Amino acid sequence: MVPTLSIKDLTVSFGKPGRELLAVNGVTYDVQPGETLGVVGESGSGKSVTLLAALGLLPSPPARISRGSVEFQGRDLARMDAKKVRQIRGKDVGFIFQEPLTSLNPVMTIGDQIAEAIVVHDQNIGWQKARARAVELMSLVGMPDPERLAKQYPHEFSGGMRQRIVIAIAIANNPKLLIADEPTTALDVTVQAQILDVIREAQEKTGAATILVSHDLGVIAQMASKIVVMYAGRVMEAGDAEDVLENPLHPYTAALIECAPTMESELKDIHPIPGQSPSLMEMPSGCPFHPRCRYRQDVCASRVPAYRAIGSDRHVACHFVEETAEGGRLVVPAAIDA
Amino acid sequence: MSGSYLVQRLTGALITLLGVSIFVFLMVKALPGDPARVIAGVDATVEEVARIREELKLDQGLFQQFTTFLGDALTGNLGTSAKSGNPVAAEIAARLPATVQLAVLAIGVATFIGVLFGLFAALRPNSLVDYSLSAFTIGASSMPAFWLGLLLIIVFAVQFQVLPASGKDTWTSWILPTATLAAFSVALIARVTRAAMLEILRQDYIRTARAKGASERRVFIRHGLRNALLPVITVIGLQLGQLIGGAVLTEVVFSWPGIGRLLVEAIFARDFPVIQGVILVYAMMIVLLNLLVDLSYTLLDPRISY
């Protein structure tokens, strides 16, 4: 089966050649039709940058794809004309962003903002039909009285409502791929669950493959069937969601799970990872996680571990993963709330 | 927009105008020279001057003089020109259209060019185009109108003899005064447009528009410029006020028959009623323009409502 999106060895750099900083360094993962992939990592791990760069949404300069490929249904976006990528963006790939409060144009009615997503990809439909379709989409994402609300402006809506509008825009053209970049991070906890439901429904209706970017393991565990764990611009571990969460093979994944709070955990049960994720300007030698890794050896500081297959459906970038995989568990993972 | 806001703004505007009229009145009083003597002429006897003083009520108290002046002004009576003997209101009415026409034309040209320049500069920030436009705008805004006007006359009217240096007889005579007047505003409008666009283009909703697959032109105009319009409109409105008032030098340089030249002539002739009248009209127009700019916000930005 041709993956919906297949990212191979993607490297995104900022700045002039020679003095460039690598925000994304050799990232490889793919998502199959209908599947939900969760991308986890701390802020600055390159999880959003990977996808924004893949779809040509990073300002260039300073950002550029310096290596690798991004195949959308078999066509390489990284080598495609910007105009062609634009025709895919918004039509075959829908985006949901983190900041519902600022991701809508304040001086355009929400009906028009949804309709615009349709009009720019279909010259013949006309605004009137597109607006009617926008109203349908609004009721699809659970907005009451869409006819009336379509004529209102973003500032008249709450964050949750605005995120529903953003979702309506994302699914306006029945995309093949839905990219949700921290869709619930800026929202109240009570609204988070609703928005996740709306995304799930939208996904079911459109049959789109979904990439869910989040730093929240709980959200990922709820939604994703596969997981990619990123750190400092690299993929540390990837595999089936349940396997990875229950039996992490990379020390970073294990540490992430240990510091995720659950409903049962008390403060003493939460173990934050010591230190901070490195800045792009001071990337450690060798494995980028080694300064914070409790299992580190001398080799970790000198050589970058290869990102390699372990078993049939697992990839890990750790020098000692073979031993870990044979010797059992890195930690006893706390239960992740599903 | 609620009616109370409008009432509030109109009251504010009236108070401003009252303040201006007090200021203008006192300023004219403070000027050296005796209006009665100016009107009577150099040969007049002491009795004649005294009679004129009485006619003009200059012998009354300052406050009483002011209330008379204000009452007359409110009924459209700005007094009589000391020089020509015509009503000041009629003199201003005859010259005002030329000033307003020139200012409106200049602001139109300045808006068109300024917004265009600003957009191009914002499209490629820190590029050669951006720097050239910056250099141009700094140059244009640093040149005083009278100097630029004279320069243009020397080049186009004297050297090449392609455009008239003065008057307003043919359409070609509009070109140099308009260019002179527009130069400063072009620069300001371009700078404000550039800054506003760069600010707007960093916003998340611009990324949303791109994520929809909107063309760069659409992103730039429909989402960028539409949002950048607020500060740009503000500057245009304030500049129009400036152009009406600031046209004085330009009108003098190009012998433009507007109220700016009327003012200068009145100052030279110590024609106090005309000076008062013209300044009052300037103030009224600027207050009115500010009001219009404020009210236009509600149309431009749905988040603003009064």
C-alpha cells in the first residue's frame, strides 16, 4: 500500500549554508491511509517543524529542506513546484493548529473563512455555494445555529468554538491527510475531550489519515495507533502505540512516560527528566539525549546511534536497544490514561 | 455603533473647536499691530481710528470681544476682510475648493503610490527593493515642501519647460503642486504600510490562509492588507488634514489660489479677520477628519464597536 505521507531522512535547516542550524535532522516516518499517527516530544523537538516544512509552510528563507524527501501519495513535495504544493495544501491535506484564538482572520466572517478553503481549490463553485457548504461543515463540527453564526467574526467565539471552525476549514475539501498540531493544548481540559471527539468524527467522515502532534502522551494514547517519539530534531523511537507505551525501548521514551501524570499518580510518582532539551545552537555530540540519559555510556557522547528496525514494526535510535529489547524492560511504565 | 458614542465624540469635537477658537482669538490679539489703524490707513486722524475701534468693538473687554466673535462665527459670519472689505466667509469659500481639490488629489496619489511601495517592501523585506524604497522614502520625507517645489520648478518649468510653474489653468499645472504635496505623505504611508504588513504577515491566521492553499496574492491582499488597513487609514486621514493645512508653502511656491495663499497674504497685510477665519477653517477640517477616521474603524474592524 502506498503510504499517505512518507517522510524520509528529512532535514530542515535554518540560516545560511555553512552556519545553519538543524531543526530537523534525518527524520523518517510514514502514515498509512486511515491511520492515526501520534508524534510526541517536548517543545523544540522539531515535531511541528517537520510537518510545516514538509507542506511548505515554513518561511523560506530562513528555513529550507536541505536533505530528504516528503512523499504525499507517492509524489515528492520537497521537489515539487511551490504552486503544486499549494494545490495539495488545504485540498488533500488539512491543517489544525495549536492557537485557535489567533489562527482565524479577525476581519473576515467565519463562514467566509471556511468557504474560502473551498473556493481556492474549485474555481467553478462560486462563493454562494461555498458558503452554503460552509454552513454544512459548521454543523458537522457541532456548531449550533450555523446559519447565523456563519455571519459572525472570530472574536465572538470561545477558543473551543474557534477550534471547531479551524477543523471545519481543515476538512472542507475531504482531505486525504489531516495534520493536527497540538490541537488541544491551548484549550480548557473540559473542551479538550470535545475537540478530540470532533477530530475523531471528522476523520471518520473523511477517512483521512491523521498525524496528531502533541506533547501530551495522554492525548496520543487516546487517539493514535502508531507513535513517533522525537527529541532534538531526531526520531528516537517509533512503533505501534500500545507497544511503545507499554514497553518503551528508548530511554527517552521511558523517561517521557515516567513524567506523564495520570489520574492515579501523586506528585511523588512524577519524575521529571533532569536537565533541558538542548537548544539548536548547542547540540550535544553523539546521541542528543545522552546528557540527560540515566543509562549513558562513553559511546553515547561520541557516536550518533543509528535509527534501526527492531523486530517487525519498531524503530529505535539507541546504541543499546538490542540489549534492552532482549533483556526486558527499561522501566515499569506508569499506566497511561487511555 | 451606539448613538451615545457619536454624541460623545461630537461633543469632544465641539470642545476642541471651542479651544481652538479661543487660542486663535488670543493669538491674533497678541500679534503686534493695531487692526483699527490698519483699516483706517496711515493718513487717518486719531478720531477716525477711534471710530473704527468702536465699530469693530475693539474698545470692549476681551471676553466680550470673544463672545461676539464666537457668536458671529457660529452664524457663519467670520467678519469682514480689512483689506478687501469683503466678508471673510466669502473669501474663504472662493479659495477653499482649490485647496481641498489639491489636497484630495495629492492624498489619492500618495495613497496609491505609498501603499504600493509599502507592499513591495513588505513582500521582500531587507531586499534591494526594500532598501531602495527606504532610501526613497527617507529622502522624500526629509525634503521641505518649499525646497522640493522650487526644485521641481527649476527642473520641469525652467530647464525643460514641460510643465507650468504656477497657476491652475490647465491640467498640467496640477502636476507639480500635487507631486510636491504628495511627496511627504507617500513616504509616511509607505513606511506605515510596510511596518503594518510585516507585523500582520507574522500572524497565525496568515499561516492558516496558506494552509488552506490560498495563493500568495490572496494571502497578501485579502488577509494581509485587509488587516493592515487600520493603521494605514489612520495615517491617510491624518495626512489629509496635514495636506490641507500644510499646503500653505506649496500654494505660495506655485501661486495656487487656495486658502493657504490667502492666509499668507492676510498675514502680510495684517488682515486679522481673514487670519482668524482661515485658521478656524483649518482647525474645523482637521477635527472633522479625525472624527471620520475614528468612525471608519468600526467599518474596517468588526472587533471595534462603540
